[in-house]
Amino acid sequence: MEVNELWTQFKIEAGESSRLYRQDLTARHGPVVRSWTRPFRVFGYLFSSVLQKLSPARRVFLLLTVVIALMAILHVHFLIFTQGVEFAIAFGGLLVLLALILGDHVSMQRDIEIAREIQRWLVPRRPPNVPGIDVAFSTRPAKTVGGDYYDAFLRESDGPLLIAVADVSGKSVPAAMMMATFQASLRTLANSSNSLSELVANLNRQVCAHSQNGRFTTAFLAELNPNTGDLAFLCAGHNPPILRRANGAIERLKSDNMPFGIELSETYATGLTRLNPQDLLIIYTDGVTEAWNEDHSSFGDARLLSIAEATGSERAAMTLSNIMRNLDEFVGAAPQHDDITCMVIRRS
């Protein structure tokens, strides 16, 4: 089983590594043309795609190496360069180029690993210790770093519990940088803004100021009073969370607001509800419901709702574990194409 899992992971990573080149080929090659020239055209497109990913100096170096290799194949000799010498030079040049590319890749991977560690510091490792409130959360970035954000903290020592789950458009490093900006803005504004509406308005201004290339952020923000269970919430273009009542009834916390970072003057409307004892709140990003299996079928809202309906009175961590286990069983060996984040809150 371990060998099969390693082979499956290798195939997934190999496919992800070549996706950038395959996209170039698909875009430039267009519809499939059945002709004897097609293999040569595909090779030409692939070679040009590789050249575009190299720096100008390495591009010239690769072309010179290829020229020397062709000279050796065609028996074109120059001065003291025999066929064997030309082959040796070409092979050595390719090895040098490969070493340079691998060196860049190792350095870049090290930087991304550092970025991942920094991103881990920005989100809580453990749920907050709030009497009467049981919280559990989990996140899985599609790449080494991701654009999903979650948080849960008391605005004051005896104040409401601020709950946040957000999803920055895009993936990898650009989304992670936007996520870090969102986290810093939320933490800062939580100490200076009075109401949730004021906090959201100020947060949208910050996101609009730092948003680039049309990136936006969907989010669910809420304030929970641990003593009374009163919940003020706002859903900004985000998947509406699932609220399962103690009697098994299902509600969706919807509010018609556009995502952050689109309209500076947008007015955000908040909603009000109450978490009664044993009520369960499931907050998630679209990476959960849009997760694909090997048949390209999505996990969907219906499966998540069925899990919520079948949930008993167990702790939030057990409910979260059940959701992630069902998600893993559904996805199987299919590659993860989006960041996955889920938070479960139960009032005891």
C-alpha cells in the first residue's frame, strides 16, 4: 500500500509540474490536427515553451548546446572539435544548465517553505479556550502556501468571540500575501472598531487599498457572545455556513454582500441569530464543496449537509474529523485543486 501511495503521489506531482507547459501547448496548438507534421509541431511548441521559462542568458546557453549537439550528429567538425568532443561539450553543457535550474528550484523551494512557516504563525494553532464554546478547525493549502484564512479570538478578555473564515481569490504565493494582509488588517481593526458593521467597513477599505490585479476576498465574519449565544454575522460573497440546531433542523446563514476588495463604498449588512446549547455551526471555504474526485464529480453541498444532519452531540473536533474523513474518501487519489478550510463551532 505504501508503494501504491508513493506512485500515486508521484503521478499527481508530475502532472502538476507539467501543467504549465501543457497549458502553453493547448493554447498555442489549438485543435488536434492529424498530420505527419504534428509530432514536430508539438516538439517545437514544447521547446519554445521551455525557452520562455528560462532567463535570456540561459536561453542562449541552451541554444548553443543544442547547436553543438546537432553539429556532432551531422558530423560537422570545427577546428580541433571532433564528434566525441562535441558530444562531450553538449552533454556537459546540459548538465551545467540542469544544475543551475535545480539550484534555483531548491532555493525557491526553501523560500516557499519559509513562507509556509510564516503563514502557519498567522493562524491559530489551537482553538481559543472559551467556556461554553467548543471550536475546531482544519486547513489544507492546494500548494505549499494558500489563500485561505481562519481565526477565532476574543476581542477583549470578557468580550465577544470574533470568528473569521476567508478565501482570497487565486492560490499559491500571491494569494498567501493577500491573506497575510487580510489577517493583519483584521487583527488591527478588531482592537479599534466598535461594532461588527464598523469593523467590516474598515476591513473592506483596507482590502481595496491592497488588492491588485482584480483580486478579491470572500469571507464569513461573526461575533459570538459566549454567555447568551447571540451571533451577529456577515457573509461577504462566501459560502453560507451551515447551522444545525439541536433538534436536527438545518439553517443557512446567508447575507447578500459582495466580496471584499471590489467596491470601496459598499455597505455591508449583518444578520442576527442565536446559538442555543448543542447547536452546531459549520463554516467552510469553497475548496470543500468543490473538491473533485477522479471522475471529476464535486463533493457538493448535499454531502456536507447530510454529514451535518447525521451529526450527534460529539465534540467539534470529532465532527470536523468526520467531515475531513468523508472528504478524503470521496476525493481519493485525485489532486487537490483548491485550498480547503473548515471550522466547526458547537455551543455546549
